[in-house]
Amino acid sequence: MLAALTACHRAPQLATYGVISPFQLTSQDGREFTSHALDGNVWVADFFFTHCLGPCPRMESQMRKIQMAVASYSNVRLVSFTVDPSRDTPVVLAAYSKHFQAVTGRWFFLTGPQATLQRLCRNEFLLGSVDGSLMHSTRFVLVDRRGRIRGYYETAEKGTIGKLISDVKALAAEPS
């Protein structure tokens, strides 16, 4: 019985898909945001744009659900990167973050130079391009405390968000 209980609380065996290099962007409050703010935290990332009428509102609603599910974990962050930096200014992102009830200091909406967002999306997260077409992946990415990508989660698949929440909690509960 004890072995079964211990097994339930162990972190899942998650693959490692790569490491996110340091980056610098601008958050919804207009302040510089560096990836160092995420050091030591488990985080979930996605790519979106604010005027999307397709999957983006659903994805951000799912991020809100994740935010609520992990509210008691002080070492979890959410990071939403725009794929439309020319329109998604900090002011626009601030209004969008309020709409989805993002908790300040826990969920960041980021914008910046298209070249930086392109490097991150294509070369770091391996999710496609930020090339002005506004085409983007609908997957969430789980990143561990050491900046390693530990999972990809297709947001349109049934049960995915529950699995992601479970994996986030397991990684967040691991000893530092």
C-alpha cells in the first residue's frame, strides 16, 4: 500500500525535448521581461494573438483553467507569447490579460521584436514561425525549473488539459 501511495506522488517520466535559451521581451505591463524571471519555476507556454477569432480565446481560457488549478503552487508560471507583435502592444496585452483574469506576476503576456519571437517559436519551442501569417501552433509547452521542455500538449484533444495540469503539479512538487 505504501509503495502505491509513493508511486502516485512521484513525478511522471517526461522526456526532454530541448532547452530554452535566455530571452528578453516586453510584458503586458510595459516592463522588460527576461527569461531569468522564470528561473526555478515550472512554466507553461503558448503562442497566440489577441484579435484571433479561432483557437486563441479557447487556448487562453484553458490557460486560465491551468492558472486556477495550480494557484497553490508558488513556483508555477504561465507565459503567452504573441505571434502578432505589431498589433499586440503592451496596452493591448494588458487588456487581454485582464479579460482572462491573469494573476499579476504569475501569468505573463509577452511581445517584442518579431525576430526574437520567431527565434523562440521556431528554434526553441519548435512550434513554427512568427512570420506575419498569424498561423501558429495550438499546443501548450511544459517547461521545467531548469528551462527544459518536458512536454507538448495539443489543446484541442480531450483530456489534454487535465494531463498537463497533473504534469505541472508533479514537476512543481519535486524537490529543488
